[in-house]
Amino acid sequence: MHFSDLGLPEPIVQALTKSGYESPTDVQAEAIPAALLGKDLLVSAQTGSGKTAAFLLPALTKMGERSKGSGNGPRVLVLTPTRELASQVEKNAQVYGEHLRWLRTVTLVGGASFGFQTRALSRPVDIIVATPGRLMDHMRSGRVDFSRLEMLILDEADRMLDMGFIEDIETIVAATPADRQTLLFSATLDGTVGRMAEKMTRSPQRIEIARKEDGGSIEEHLLYADDNAHKARLLDAILKESDFEQAVVFSATKIGSEEIADKLSDMGYSAACLHGDMPQNWRNRTLNDLRRGRIKILVATDVAARGIDVPAIGLVVNYDLPKQAEDYVHRIGRTGRAGRSGVAITIAESREFHRVRRIEQYIKRSLTEAVIPGLEPTRRPPKGRPAGARNNGPRRGSGGGYGDRKPGSGGGYAGRSSSGPRRSGSGGGSSYSGSRAPRAE
């Protein structure tokens, strides 16, 4: 199947072809035709499945039709949980709508200039991409008019609820026209998400894309550590012995991300941190430097787990475990993108074994445990796997990955020099494959 088979207008198909997108993903193939028919949708799909294009392409198709309303308000509103994801969605909208010369998009997020956003809202706008909190600020000031809104999209609805936005979302939804089309995308459609979806949709079509258990093109490994000092030594060894173009290291705290980034800079790496307390212009500058290759290692809190799409990221290191099991999937989804392969390594202290088990229960497979020769943990977690988890081995199964290589065999980390940071192209570590066409996110 090709995008031209889905009923999309030719200018949008041309933009997708120019960007290298050839075939729709499962969620795109199911959601786009239904959305083009005007149906409300409830879509459950995992990260990296291409859900952004699944809602943006129908939204952009609406832009080719004349608006039935008047005023400056948006025709499409997209709500996202984070600033980074909002910026990524707007960027994708501009790429897919390249040939829609009249298209105007605005991003409303916290940390950015109120003045710039106010001026943008004073002129007609087609698509607003916003975080709930900042959108509410503009609504209270009377700057947003929803009278001609045709489509409301909630991206990663489960995450927005986890972040405490449910009251803001309910207020925003109540302010929109009752005859709007609503598309809700979430990792799960159960519980609170399902109850909220029932209130805001009309006879919705439910689309659930099965989670792929083969893990795509990401190898996963688990290293146990005795304490924080041991974790620091493991991170040092991972970065020295892995071949990567760019990497993301996840920290649980803002202070931790700054400390790790400082240490890596002292070691000679081009490193920077990213967390929620940074001013928005700093965050934008950091992300732009990452995309341009000026930053090799980004140390981030979970604020960066969603919305970062940099194909050159070949390595993700979970220096600290995520607070929520589902965030593990979003973290490792920063690698293995655009047809490349990647490696995700999680470091956990032995006393955190129960949190590892929760992750395994959520992803329904066991993480492949590995060791680095000379840095083996002295304490081991209890044996046993959670019910429902299957030991599928490392993702992408290229001979067992690091976990099956024995010390002194010349594979994995054994026998490699530790004299300094490894540079891309030096061999070993994660490998890249360009055999697949990039996916429309």
C-alpha cells in the first residue's frame, strides 16, 4: 500500500514522497481513511508507530477545503503533553503541508514568549498545537476563538492525564463546538482515558494496533550495579566501548542530568543537558544543536522522552530507571528511528529489581541481562520473571547481543581499549541499516 491509496490529496502525497515516506504504517493505514470520512477515532498505538502522521494527514486534508466558519480561530487543535512533542508535531505539519502555501501553524507552549504567541493569534491560523496549560492561559485572556474549529486531536492522552491535565482538558473540550471531529490517540484506552474518551466523542471508531513484541530494530540490555559510583563506572565503559553517532542518557532528576552532563564534558564528550527548569529558548537551542550534530550526548530527564526525532541517535542509556514503566518504551524509542538500528542499555541497582520487573510486565518480555567484564555487580537481584513476561532475548537478536558474549572472547566489551571516548566509524557497538524507508511519524 502507498499513501496515494489512502485518499490523500496529491500535494500532501508529493510532500511525503519528497521526504522519503513510501508506505503507511499499520496505524496510518487504518486511521487515515476513517478520519477522512469524518469519524471520531479512539486509537491505541505504541510509540514509534507513526501516529503523528495518522492524525496530521487528515487534518491537513481539511485545510484544502474552504472553512465554513469565520474569524481568526484555528480549524484544527492538537493537544500534546510536552513542549518538545508540540514542537515536533508542528514541524511535521509544516513538512507534510509543504505544498499548502497558505497553511499557518502556531505552537502554544509554556516557557515561550507570550508576546509572540499573542501576535500569532491575532491573525488567522489554521492549526494550533498546544500544551493544555499554556492554551488555558490564552483562553483566560480571551485570545483564542474556537468558533470555526473542525477537528480536535489529543495526542498521548494517557500522558496528559498522568501529568494532571484532566481538568484543563475538560475545560478546553467544553469550549469547542459540539459538532467537531475528535481524534484521541493513547498508549491505552482503558480506565480514566476510556471514560474521558466516551464523554468527548460521538460514536467513535476504535482502532487498536497490537504492540509488536519483536521490538523492531532496537537491542535492549540490562546491567545491574551495586551503587551510584558503580553506575558511573558502567556509564563510562558503555560510552567508551559503544560505537554511536549520537546518544541520549536519561536521568531521573534535573540536578542529576546537569551533573552527568558536566562530567561527560570534562571527559571530552560534546554533552549537554535538557530538563524542565531550563528556559524555553535554551531548550530549543539544545534540541537544534542535537539535530545538527553539535551535541553527541544529550543527558535528559523524561521531558525529552517524547517528541525528539533525531535519526542519528544510535544509543540510549537509562542511567536511572523511569518512574513509570510505560516511560521506558518512550525513552528507548528515541533510537532505532528512520530505518536505523539502535541499542538501549538500562542500568539498575540490585535493590531496584522490582522496578525492572514492572517494566518487563508492561512490555511483556524479559530484558536481556548483561555484564561488563571487570565491572560485574557483587550483589544479584532475586531470580524469577514476572507472570506474562517472555524471555525473547535481545531485540533484533543479532547473535545474542552483549549479554551472551563471554569475557575474553573478543565480543561485547571484552578486549576493547578503554583509553578514551570512541568515535563513530570505529567499528563494533550498534550498527545502522538504511534498508527501510523512513516512517512518517
